[in-house]
Amino acid sequence: MAKRKNNPQNDKAEQKQEQDKPQEKAEDKPVVAGEEEQDEEELSFEELGLDTRLIRALSKKSIEKPTPIQRVAIPLILEGKDVVARAKTGSGKTLAYLLPLLQKLFADSPSKKNLAPAAFILVYSEVTSLIESCRVQLKVVQLRSMMSASDLKTSLAGLPDIVVSTPACVQTCLRNGMLQAKALQESLSVLVLDETLGCLNPPQSTGVQCSMMPAGSELVLML
């Protein structure tokens, strides 16, 4: 039986095809974090890289040490990673995304000229008071389902830095022109879905969230 001769040109072509195949980058994958993940040492908020203004605000609330979910999630969100985090109620998961979110907006606010809010937090619980307790110089509004169209428009009139809302309210604002999809694509830097399963139900709300996400923005899912 005749043996097939090796063809150097064919070998080079095959190698080039392998090299040309799109490689999945590790940084493109969302990072999954859970409160059961323990650090070998308990890092402080300062060691996690938090701004001193936020640390002082936490101290006034007698919060001195980060919880396990905060130790895992805060550095990842500060790095700009897409994060999927799982933690029980009462574990400190709200501050786990709020603290790095506020810090990122501190850094952006002096130079970035936004045409729409820079951050959306889609959640069914009240987190505005928690943000205000951090004593940050950022405008925060909470949109509620019982608000009239005129009240929603008034709340968004001053171009808030952070909008806390439900998916249904965001859908109403987009449909009625109170939020512009193009402006969101240019300005949105962080989208947080707290109580994620609730935010993705009904399924049509998923389309609203996907349409809000520009390339390069950060997504945080809290389970």
C-alpha cells in the first residue's frame, strides 16, 4: 500500500487554520462568586481597594470588616469583571455590589459627560437609603411601578447617576421616550440585577436588559 507523502505546505496551512480559529478569552467569561469561597486571610475594606470615603461611611455604621461575599465580589467588580454572585439574604450581598459601583462612579464623574444614567440597579427591594447612607455626592433616583408617567419623567429630568428600578419601569420609560436607548448605549457603564431570577421574569424583560447593555459595560448578577 502506498504511503501518503507529507506535504510541508499542507502542514503549514493546517497550522495556520488552527491559529486563525477564534480563541475564547478568559476575561470574556463572567466570574462566578459565592459566599462559601473563603480567603486564606480576612482582608479589610482598605486592602480590598475601597475608597477612604466609603470606608469612613461604613465605620459610622459600625461596619468594620467585609463579609465573605464582599471579600470575593468587591475586587472583581472594581476590576471591571462581569460577575455572577450567589449569597443568602443577610450576607451583605447588597453592599458587595454597591460599594464598588459607587467607587467606579467616583472615578468617572469628573470627566465623563453622560447623556443617560451611568448605572442601573434592577431590584425589587429598596436600596436607595443604603446608597444615601454612604454619603456619596451622586444623584440617585428610585423608580416605582405605581408612579405615573409624569412622576417618572420628573425623576429622570435631572440626569441621575444611578437609577434603581424594576425591569417593568425601565420598559415603560423606554417605550414612552423618557429614556433613550441610544443614550443608554453611550453612557451605561454598569448594570446590576439583584434578585436576578425575579428580574428575568417575565421573560420579555430580558430583552429590555440586553438592549441596555453597550459593549464594554459591566454586568453584575446577584442570586
